[in-house]
Amino acid sequence: MYRINRQIEKVAARLTGSQLLKIKKVMSEFKDRKLKTPAGKKVTKRDQAVAIAMSEAGVSKKKK
């Protein structure tokens, strides 16, 4: 697996294959400048794209 992001790498050990595929798909949309927010605006920040990817994949970030 290539390095997606540190936030995703922290939870990558407990992700299923379909969740990883969904995250990769969303991040590639961001890379191609095709990812949009629910309001219809283009996503410009990588952190925002990671949050959308994790949300769509059904991954919750563990809080400290």
C-alpha cells in the first residue's frame, strides 16, 4: 500500500479491502480536482479530502 496520508495510515491496520478502495477512489478524485463537498463546492484542502474519504468509507477517527 502506498502512503495515502498519516491520518489514514493510523487506522489502515483495521480497514477492510472495500474501505481502502473507497478511500483510494475519493483521494484520486481529489487529485484530479473532481471531488466536491456536499454543498457542491470543489475541495481544495487535502485534510478536507481525507475527512470526506474516511467518512464515505465508514471509518471513524479514534479520539484521544
